[in-house]
Amino acid sequence: VQGINITDCTFTQLGGNAIMLTNYARQCTIARNHIFEIGDSAVALLGSTGQNMMIGSQATYPAYNLIEENHIHDLGYYGKQTSAYFKAICRRNTIRRNIMYNGPRAGVNFNDGFAGGEVLEGNLIFTFVR
């Protein structure tokens, strides 16, 4: 997927993840959404390397995406290893100006350091690991 926008939506009472971008996902925007009462993570970006084992030579990971100005709260009702923002095998995504609170684990989880370039700025994150 490339260039999709998920904006001004409400996601509530979902049993799993609210929004997930997987493998090739470029220049997508997730903005101004209200995400609450979620079973697992609110926003998850997940890539894969196949048999390349973390080399990243194939573009099978999210990159250059923007997650901003979302109101995320009360998550992890079923899954306890959840986050408001979770990323694994991704690069150069920006997470800024979000409000995130009330979850069972970390508010933001950078699962690995694959390729780097993640930007986390201006977020209000509180009442996690409870």
C-alpha cells in the first residue's frame, strides 16, 4: 500500500489491533483519529525480512509513514503485550503530537532497531505499565 490516509475516524471496542500497516507500506498517514477500548495495540507497523534475516534488501517493511495528532487510550483489554504504537522491522516513520494513555504495557514499543530513522516527538504519553 502507498499513500493511503486514515484520518478523522473513530475506532472503538475492537478485539484486536485497531490499525496495522504490514510489509510494503509507504507514505501513509494515520492522523486525528480517536482510538479507544481496543483489545490489543492501537497502531502497529510490522515488516518482514523473509529469508534475508534482517538484511532489509527487499522493501517488505513500512517506511516513511506519519502517525500524528491521534487520541489513543484504554487499550490492551485482551492482549497484555500491547502498545499505543508498536513497530517491528520498520524504518523512518514519524510519530508526533499524539495523546496516548491507559494501557497494560509500554505506550510506545520500538521492538527492534531495524534500519533506524524513527522519529518520536511531541507526544503526551502517560499511565502505562499498570
